[in-house]
Amino acid sequence: MKKFLVILTLIVGNFLIVGTSFSYSAVGYMKCETVNKLVEEENADVKNMIMFWFSGYYTGRNYETSSYPEIPDPQLIYIATVNYCNNNPLQDTVDLADYLYSSLI
């Protein structure tokens, strides 16, 4: 009976731990509709999200291609993202990031 109680306690404890754990989600990859909505709401974090996400995308592509083009100005990345999403609301930020990176090479 004690073994059963210990096993049951461990199982319930694991579920409680999993239920309170934190998760991570990437915030840079977004549909342009979402970007447009966040920009319209003047969300203070959207600018940093976009700039930092592209920086990570840029670094990953550098490792992939073994090329290191000039690092673009983060402000220009944000402006390009807003303009791109206004003109292409059905696209997403990965399409733009791929285009921007390819134009840097």
C-alpha cells in the first residue's frame, strides 16, 4: 500500500509541476495581420520583438550560409517590417526576413 501511495504522489506531483512550469514561444514570427494590429495598438514591445527576432534570424542564416553580410540598422528593419506588412497583410515576418537577408548578400 505504501508503494502505491508513493507512486501516486509522484505522479500527481509531476502533473502539478508541469502545470505551473513556464513555456517559451517565439514572438518574432507573426502573420502580417498580427503585426499590423500590434502597430495600430501602439504596443510598446512590438518594435523590440521585431528587431531582436530579426537579429536572431540574421545570426542563424549566417551560420547556415557561412556568409556575414553587413548588419542592417534595427530601426530600418522595423520600418521595413511595418511597410511590408501594410502592403502584404497575408504574408508573414519570415517571408520578409528571408527577402531582407537575401538582399544583404
